[in-house]
Amino acid sequence: MELSRKAKRIAPSPTLSLAAKVRELKKQGKKVISFTAGEPDLDTPLPIKEAAKKALDDGFTKYTPTTGIPELKERIVRKLKEENHLEYEAREIIVSPGAKFVIFNALFALLEEGDEVLLPSPYWVSYPEQIRMAGGKPLIVETKEEDGFKLQIEDLERMKGDRTRLLILNSPSNPVGVVYKREELAQIGEWCVANDIFVISDEIYEKMVYDVEHISIATFPGMKERTLVVNGMSKTYSMTGWRIGYGAGPKELIEIMGRIQDHTTSNPTSFAQIGALRALELVDEVKDMVDIFRRRREILLEELNKIPNISCVPPQGTFYAFPNVSYYMEKMGADSTDELASYLLEEAGVAVVPGEGFGAKGYVRLSFAVSEDDIREGLARMRDALLAL
Ligand SMILES: Cc1ncc(COP(=O)(O)O)c(C=O)c1O
């Protein structure tokens, strides 16, 4: 069997392979504290499950319209209006099996072979792979710790070439937890309008913000017609396994994405859409979850502070922190953060995700979708292991 060149170019997901390693160690009876989770550790709220169960009992088990049931699209229109101050029509909405597929679908719809996509690093691991799969070329725009990992206009300017068509913006960002402010978004928006750049704005962590406001870049002048807003149920409602995400954007783009979906996944799962419809009504459950994450974030930052020679830009959103561990890498003579992560796993039974997969060597991602006790114990173990170097 000969595998295609385009398939062989796809890198394995560093987060998923690490989770497998942790499972293996746990099976051997080792107590591993894992900071690798990319999903809330809480269960899907009961009303969502009940709505989906009822849909199953009612026989809502067949194909639905490819881009989602009309009630759900209408509800998303209302959500975007009330919460994000964005006015869309239902035909400008697509519901897909996860935000991940919305992004892939959009890249497939928008990129010609060789077109370039501006991608701020540190980035979510799937973006560069998806860009390449869709025939594009990621143009990595490095952001710096001293700038709070925020995109600088002069770097966009420097990186942009004749074939640069898109920017992927992720605020709040995985893995850093960066949340862009109003004036920063206004500047980026202005630059995109001036340079005819279309934006894929991944807003999946919008509700997980700590004392800052989430604003969509699509709300700035001239931006709605050049933005695809991406969001989904996975993080906000602990529904990662349900696979419901959505996009809102110009109708020509949404129509083409609908055609791509017609011939690939077809509709997102029928009864999961009913669950999503119910989820969008929930307020208290989300607030409670965010409060839990807020407390854990405090504890994590407090414990990280106890480890000398580690710096960390405090995350303003998401449930991740991205500390700089380069001092300890140097101490152990490690060439890659993977080596440090392996040392922590073997010596301390602590799993962290090395930064290379996010385009940032010398950093590790710690998820605080972990109990308070585990955060305390895991970071104490990490401290001991690092100080022993
Ligand atoms: C930034 C970002 N976008 C999108 C996704 C994927 O979300 P979904 O489960 O809706 O495909 C994730 C999940 O880890 C993510 O971190």
C-alpha cells in the first residue's frame, strides 16, 4: 500500500498521543497527574442530555438538513445578536460536526493551492495541519512573551506577501489564554480591511474569560463581510463528544461550505443538534463552570509562582496556562521541550504538553480542567522534580 504525499505530511496530534501515554502509565497502576486535558472535566449538564434523550425517544434519528436544523440556526442567530452584537440571517449560519470541521471546511472553501494564511504562534495544534491539508501555506507570525503573546501589526506587515489571503485569530487563545482588547482588535481589523485579508475568528473559548471582556473581531467596521466567526458547544457546555460547532459568515461562503459538507460529513448528528438547542438556553450552568475555572486558575498561578525561574503570562481566558520552562531545559541540556516533558512524566508522574506542537519551544501547556487538589499536588511534584535538576 502506498500512502499519499498529502497524507504523509500530516503530523500526529501531540495532545492526543500524550493522552494515550498517560492512559498507558495509569493502566500500569502509576498515579499520574495529567495537565493535558483539552476539555472541561465536568459532565454535560443534565438538561442537555435530557433534551437529546427525548429526541431519540421521539425518533429524531434521521438525516437533517446538511447545515443544521432551522430551529438551531435561528437560535444561533439570536445568540450572536444578543451576546455578540452581530446580525446574521439563518442562511449565513452553518452547523457542523465540531468547530474543528467548520475551520477545515472554511480553509478548503477559501484557499487556492499555495495561498498563505497568517497564523500567530503559539497556535492551536490543528491550524497549521489543516491549512496544509487544504493546500495552503501557514505563515507563522511569532508573538513574544514580553508582548503578552499578542499579535503586533508590524509583524503582520512584515510577514504578508502577495499570496496572503487569510488570518486565523483565536481569542481567547489556546494555548496561551490571550484575550484581545477592543482597541487591539480594532487595529487588527483596520489592517485586515486595508490589506484585503479574510479572518477566521475562532471564538470557541469566548465564555471562559476572567475579568476581561470577549469581543468578536467581526463587530469592527468592514469586518463582518470578511470574517467567519467560529464557535461551538464543546468547551462552554462540556459537550466535546457531541461534536457540534458552528460558523457565521458571508452567505456565499456558507453556501459553498454547505456543499462541501453535503459531500463529506452530511448533517451534524440529529439528536446532538437538539442537545445544542437546549444548551444555548443555559446560563447558570455556564457561570458555575467558569467560576470553578476561575478558582483553579488562581491556585495554578499561585503554585506556579512557587517554582523559581519559571515565568508565565497569566491567562485571561480558556483553561490553559503556558509557562516558560526554558531555564530548566537548559539545566538538563535538553534540545526539545519533549525531553523535559518526558522527564516530568517519568520522575514526577506529571503530564504536561510540550510547546513544540504549538510552535513554541521552551514552554509547556498546563490545563486547569483538573481538580484543585490535583493542581496543588501536581505542581508541588513538578517543583520538586525541576529543583532536583
Ligand atoms: C482553539 C480551538 N478551536 C477549536 C477546537 C475544536 O473544537 P470542537 O470540539 O468544536 O471541534 C478546539 C479544541 O481543542 C480548540 O482548542
